[in-house]
Amino acid sequence: MRKGDTIFFDAPPAVFCQGAVGGKRESEGPLAAGFDLLFPENSLGEETWEAAESRLQQHCLELTLQKARLTPAQLDLVLGGDLENQCTATAYHMSRVDVPFAGLYGACSTMAEALGLAACLAAGGFVRVAAALTGSHFCAAERQFRTPLGYGAKRAPVAQWTATAAGCCLVAPAGPGPRVRAVTFGRVRDYGVKDAANMGAAMAPAAAETILRYCADAGRAPADFDAVYTGDLGLVGSRLLADILKEEGLALPNHRDCGLELFDLRAQQVQAGGSGAGCSAAVLCARVLPALKAGRMRRVLFLSTGALMSQITCLQGAGIPGVAHLVELTAEEEVL
């Protein structure tokens, strides 16, 4: 059933397995224990950062399939992407996996986009098992969007630290595991923010609009959930989101941001928090889904937010469009 921008599933698909992989800084962060695999250095044995990002996704998909006791041949579709131009990290990885692939680019919103689309395909009976897979790499992102690390540029206080991480979810029409109850695909909004270092400010209005549209469609409020996770608004964007929703008369008492959960801002010097396509993916797979499986949480709203700029549009002085996709997740027992 669809109401407004939100798709509600009569038979909610199951996220029956998940995996999270991270790099060195993630291994030093507060969620380290929730990762399935952590690397002590970020090259992963590769000669380039871009190849390392591709290898990160390879490890993530492989270990998730191993946990589920599945082979790649049992996947009907992989939906995924990354931050590199033309999603090359994911594409180069998938060139070595003989599985149908749908490449997605939603910047840091890619995980919720991939998971939402996988749930729609599973609920419609078009796939038996689909994988939602996204990742990012700090060094590759710095080279593409900012300056190579060797340049030694000083980072702005509003800047965020791209996660060297990947997350993978396996989705099926039914079975054990947390359920996808609803999906709200966001609308692209450009509020004129032009500072590429301040992505939180660029994405916060889109996150607010998606939350408001979901609440109107579902007849629910954020307080009805154990937590509302946004995908890496960071410190600046999280404060702005609260201000926008307050003006709309909507309280957000249980907000948690993936960019603030992945790292320890005081100890790890990540400026305004984490970011990157792998940030919300890793928090989803290392913290949110395990908490739903263990019964520590029952109902969660998960939003990944994306800043859809490129190097060229930033140099041209264009505004930064933002988008936010929302997935409603519940514990398995909530729908039995």
C-alpha cells in the first residue's frame, strides 16, 4: 500500500543477515565491537585507495554471505554504490562476482536507498534474496572531493570524516530477522548551501522533510519509536534538524546520528563527526540491526542522508542538493 510518499508493506520483508567491515579509525571507535571485521591499516594490501575501497566491499559481501551460509549464486540481485565517480569501487568489485547488479548513487544516502529498493523488490516477489551493499573510504573520498592527504590541508570545524567502512544487508520476502515495515523515498532539495565542507547543513532540510512526510503518511510521531537514526548529519546537521522540526511543531526526543555514533568526537578528532556512504551502512549493520535482533530495540526509523554535489558543481559555485531516504524497521516479534 502506498500513501503519499511512503510505501507500507502488508507482509514486511525480513533483513535476515547483515555484516559490517571497517578500517583503522573505526576499530578505535565506540562501535568497534559490533563490526564483523576490522583492518589495522586502510590500504587493505592494495596499491591505491580506490582499490582498497573496492576490496572493503568485497570482504563485506563475502563475510555476510558466509554468516548466512549462502553462496553468491543464491543472490538474485545486489543493489549498491559508493562515493567514487561512476560508483567504480562497487562496480570493480561486482565485476568479480557473477551476480546481477544494480548500481546506485545517493552519496551518503545510498544505504537506505538500497535497503528500501531491496525491500520493495522482495515484497513484490521479484527477488528471493537481495543484497543491499554500500561503502566508502576516507582516503579515496579526500582525493576526489577535497585534496589528497599529502597536501596537508587544514580541515574546517564543520567538516566530517568519511568512514572507511562498508555494510551489507540480505533481504528476503519472509524469514527470521528484523522487518522492513515501510519505506519513504526522499525528494531532492537544494537550500542554497554552497560550502562543500558543511554537508550536514546541506542535508538537514531534506532529512527534516522526509521525516515530516513519513509522519504525515503514517500517522505516527518520532516518539513512537525507540530511536530515529539519521545517516551522518554530524554535529552541525543534527542541531539544524532539531531546529527545523521544532519550527514545524515536531519534537525529536530520541534522535541519534550515525555520524556521531561511529566515532568519539572528543577522542578521535573527526571534527563534526562521521560521513560517507559507509557510515550509516556500518552503524545500521553493527548497531541497529543487532539491537533489533536482540530485543534491545523494537521499532526504529533509519534515514540515510546524502549531499549530491560533485567536484565540478562545487567549483562552479552551485548549491548542494540534499536527499534523505527513510526505512522503518521493527523487531521480528512486532509483526508475528
